[in-house]
Amino acid sequence: MPVSQTDLEIALKNVLNVSHLEITDTSSGCGENYSIVIVSASFEGKTTLARHRLVNELLKDQIAQMHAFSQKTYTPKQWSDLQAKEAADATMT
């Protein structure tokens, strides 16, 4: 049974304080492969591994139905720093 982007969004937003979320179906719409970028204050003070474990636990039922799942997790400060760096890099080219 395919997993919908809406199911993933609801599962994450119901538990985490999400300030930015990008969910990409990398399986051409069949719902078997997803890549997510999630920004949350809930990640403050946690290592990348701890963040990924938290997300994996929240989405364990959905991930069990997928072929592939990848995630990038950021705190709000890390996200704003990344956005500023990307903007600066874009003006240099």
C-alpha cells in the first residue's frame, strides 16, 4: 500500500514543532520512495543520529511500507545558516 505525502506530513506535524517541511516522492508518484527535509526546534541539542532516530520512530509504520526513505534534519538556526550560505553562493556565480 503506497504511503501518501499527506500521511507523512500529518505524522510529523502532530508531534514535532515543524517550521519547514519538504516532502519529495522520489518514486515518480507511486509512494514507495520519499526524501524529506525537516526543520524543527525539537531537534535542538540532539545529534543528527538522535534526530533521525526520532523521525524514524515517528514514521515507523509508514517507513515499513516504503522501499526507500531519506531525511535531512535541521534546527531553525542551522536552516537559516544554510539558506544564507546558499544565497551567498548564488550571488557569487
